[in-house]
Amino acid sequence: MQALIASLSHVLKAVLLALFSSGRGDLASLSAAGNRNTGIHRALEYEAGSVVSCLFSAGIFPLANDEAPYMSKAPYVPPQVWKNEAPSGGQFASINRPIAGPTHDKTLPVGKHPLQLYSLATPNGVKVTILLEELLALGHSAAEYDAWLIRIGEGDQFSSGFVEINPNSKIPALLDRSVEPPIRVFESGSILLYLAEKFGAFLPKDPAGRTETLNWLFWQMGAAPYLGGGFGHFYAYAPEKLEYPINRFTMEAKRQLDVLDRRLAESTYLAGDSYTIADIAVWPWYGQLVRNNVYSAAEFLAAHEYTHVQRWAEEIAKRPAVIRGQRVNRTWGDEATQVPERHQAEDLN
């Protein structure tokens, strides 16, 4: 094979030299020949020399269906020191930056309730509104809250007021004004744990049950970045579809679903027989994933195969507090489901 590649390289280079020497600009016949064997093209890309490689890469010799394979592009060589010079691309490129801190001064609004939530109805955001609605359903009137909309696409999370609550500039962020001085809580998992402990609900008190709940809560915190920043980004949001990262993160997403499926084959909920903050944390990501409400990827991931996750996901989706919580700070989809801000229970009627 190496000999064949070398021979083809010399032949093609000779032909190219002759063509360019004679002033011919029409390479259609040679381009068509290159079209017929993409395997040879791949080998030539790496082995046959810079002239042929550059012409293929430039599209002078287009591949069949004008579709270049992932490895046909010149490999990226990282610089000695990275600089933020090229646009990152993707759906959220406008809000990505390599530094922290506020970009503008703005004081956050404050409502009448002790709990002030600043959020958006993303999977991480609805974790908190679902828990707050569950607490209210149990009769915890002190869990009443004001939910203010943070438009991350417009950079609200980089305001000075928001950064004071969450220096990481990510939603959700909570301010508990029932105490003095007020307590700031950021990171969705931390907020769930804080509220569960504050109200003594959805977190078992026995050591074994509490620990199992926290096991799955922290599992979600560690696993979801691979689902969101990995699979979700490259499958749904990246400026182009690339085979390697999609395959890599699809494998991990399916492995995570299998972890959940095996656990839910053993118990009704993640921590056992009781619904806890572990379920509230995991459901907006993985429950909605198998229900095709995250990245529209259920078919691609063969989500129907995870029957125990499906059972669990549908059961939780029917809970009234879950239905209400998903609507808070929502600004897309069916207008009837959108509640950009929530300041009283009647806002969800």
C-alpha cells in the first residue's frame, strides 16, 4: 500500500506540474478521478506530499458529495500560549469569554418574598423552581419566592449585581433575605441542598438515606457537563458537526444513561423508595433527555432502550409541582407555558 501511495504521489505531482506548466486551469478530469476513491485521498492527505494535500483540502479535488471526512482537514497545532483571537463559534459564542467579573453595572431587582431567585428555565434553572414548588405544595409557606428572569443570551449574568451573588456568572443564583445578612447561594446543587436542609424536606435524615441522596446529587453535578458541554454542544450547538467529538460524547451520554437505568431497575427513585433532591437534580437533564426535550436527541441515543429511566422520567413529569416549576422563567416554546417572572402562585394559573 505504501508503494502504491508513493507511486500515485509521484504520478499526481508530475501531472500537476505538467498541467500548471502548460497553463491549463481545468483540472476537472483529475478531480473526477480523485472523487472515485476517498480512501486513496485520505492516504494521500498524509503521505503524498504538500501539493496534492493542499489541492484536496482547498476543494480543487472535491470528494464525493462534496463532503470532507473529519480527518481530511489539516490537524490543529496548539500554539505555545493560547490567545483569544479567533471567534469560538457555536450558538452561545457571544457570551463565551476567558475572564470572569462583571461587564456592566446593574442592581438586581428585589421582590417582597424572603427568597429571591435569579434564573432561566434551563435544566439547571428548573431544578430550583421545581424544588420550590414542591416545598410550597407541602405547605412550607416560607418557601414563597420571587423568580427574576436572567437573559443569558443578553449577558444579564455579567451584571455587577448578579456577580455579587454568583461570581461564576451562571444561573441559577439565590439570595435568602430571611436572615441578616442575606445568604447568597450559587450552583444548582448547592441551592437544592441548602433549601432541602432549610425546610427539612426531600433529603432523608437517616445517614444511609442522606448519603445515597447526596451520592446521586453529586453524580449529576459531575456527569452533566459531559452531557451538556460535551454531547449537547457538539451535537446541537457547535458551528459544524464533527464525527470524533460527537461519537466520543455520545458514548459517554449512553454510558451515563445506562448507569441510571441499572440503578432505577433496583429502586423506584434514585435514592430508594422516596422522591428526593437527587431526582429533582437529575430529571431536568436525563429525564428530559429520554423524553426528547433536551437536544431533540432521543432517537439518536436510542433512548427507548433505557426502559427504567423512561418509567422514572414519565412518573416525575406528571407531578404538579414539576409541571409548574418548568414554566417559571421560561421565555420560549408554547406561550401558554411561559412565565418569564414569578412573584406569586397565581402567576402560574
